[in-house]
Amino acid sequence: MKNLNHKKTFIIGIGNSGRQDDGLGWALLDELSRFTDFQGELIYRYQLNIEDAELIKEAETVIFVDATKEEGPDYALQPLEPGGAFEFTSHALKPEVILALCQSLYEKFPSAYTFLIKGYEWELGTGLTPDAQRNLERSTSFFEALIFGKMIGLK
């Protein structure tokens, strides 16, 4: 992965801080906002919508950050390709659908990734569970290394 510390890097945090660990996407953006030398865009969303295809058309790299209930690692960065079925719905669109819309409408799309952080509780209420807070701290350290090129293999 190339250098991410420039204005054409968009990090989109998806979630809802009023539903416990569903706020992990936003919480990571809050942590990243403390890196005053980060030059990219931090964008908060409750859910992804059609308009986000236009938003990302000028980006070189987009990382969609969200909480997950799935079994697996505490956090994971995965490459993303355009795809998925587009449905007319009031519910959120998946990141790969946003990429496909961007490709279809603007004939281009940025390199893209999902970054999923494991959460545990989705009840109404503010604040992360202790395990989700731990995953957030580890994710923040990972992102600091990723953004500022401190990871092995980054050029």
C-alpha cells in the first residue's frame, strides 16, 4: 500500500455512537483526528448512501471503517472491489456498491479497503464496551503505522 498521508486519502467511519459498539467507526475517526499532521479527509456517516459515490470520485484511496459482529480477528483491513447488487432501499448501501456506482457514473474509482473492528454490544447507549475499547486502541496504533508509513513493506 502506498503512502496514505495526503489530501486524496478518505477515511469514512460508519456507525452510530448511540448504539454502543456500533460507534467504533466514528471512535476510530475521533482518534485519528488527534493526528494533526494527517492530511487526508475524515468523514462520518451513519450509513452509506448513493451520494457517497460522488464524494469518493476524487479520492486516490478510500478506507471504509465499520464495526462488525462477525467472528474473527479484533480488526482487519481487506481490499475492496466494485460489485454487489444495487437495490432501491432506505437502508445502507455496502461499500462495494458505492465503488460500483462511482465506476459506473464517473468511469473511475479509487483503490479501496474495508477496515472492520470487532464489536460486542449494539444496544442503545453511549460508550464502547471494554473489549471494543481495547480493539479501538489496537486499531488506532495500526492506523498510525499505516498512515505514516511505519509498517514493514510500505514504501
